[in-house]
Amino acid sequence: MAKKTKRKVETLTTVQGYAILIILLITPVLFAYLYFNGRVVIDIPEGCGWYATREWDLNYYDCAVGSNQYKVDQLWEQESPNKRQDDQGFQKLYGRYLIACTQTFGEVGDKIDFLMSDGTVLKCIIYDSKSQKKTYYDQHPADKWGHNDGAVVLEFVGTAALEDNPYKNLGLQKEHTVRAIRYGNILKD
């Protein structure tokens, strides 16, 4: 009858320990991959996203024919030919707010969710990119995060019924954006 040696027991314990360690290390990575697969997560620095502004009213805006902005505009007109905005003045496409933001967050047509500091999720589609270079039409371009040193991350497309800071319309005047999650593009999906 063979005796168990101490070396075999230690080896078995070591292998079990490594297996458990590997499982513990892989589980969060696997979860993140499955949850965020195909998505881009952007954490917004503290101090950014405290205000929002109102862009223009699409009922009175023309964009370059053939541009991605024009294509989103055409989808908006097809989806909502009679109701151009919600009761608060926000213009939406597929139930998502149409917004302008910097290219840090994506390109025209991207579906993107902005997470607010209170947990509210603002489901959006990028309609326009904020200028990040000084031009004749924008003497105060945005930085990486937005205008006013990133204080204004979102510009909502809507009517004059929107407040100067549309977060007020949404009951979010004391909140700020903390994260953005990009899901893909309505022009490419």
C-alpha cells in the first residue's frame, strides 16, 4: 500500500489555489466583455458635464445634403412627420434625445447613453459634433469634453421651450454627467 506523500498534497492544494485564482480573475473580465461587448465606455472627469445647452430647432435647420447629419435628419423626419418634439421641446429619434457633443463621445448617428450622477440614464443619438477648433462660426470651441472647459458636455436639439440649461426640464439641475456608453451607429447598424 502506497503512502501519500506530503509533496503530492501540497501540489494538489497549489493547483486548486491557482484554479480558484484564475476563476476569480477571469470572472470580472468575462462579465465586462459580455456586458460591454461592442460598447465603448467613457468615464467623464469630475467637474465636467454640470450644464447642458439647447442647440437649434430641427424644424428650422438645414444641413448639407448627403452628410451623416442629413441622413439622421431624414430618419427623424420619417419617424415623426407630425410630432416634431416631445411636450418639453426635446427633439427625439427612436425615443432617444438628439444631441450635439464632442467627437470624444462618438460620431454623428452613434447611439449613446449618458449616465447622470443620480443614476438617471439619458438615451441619446449624436446629431451634431461640437467644434473643437476655432472657426469663423465658433470663436469659443469645445475642449475634449465640451464647452466651458467641459462644463457643457451635452447640447440638446430642441425648441425654444427648453430652458437655457435643459437639465432643468429633466429635473436634473443638481446632477452632472459621469459616464457615457456608446452602443453603435444607427446609420451603420
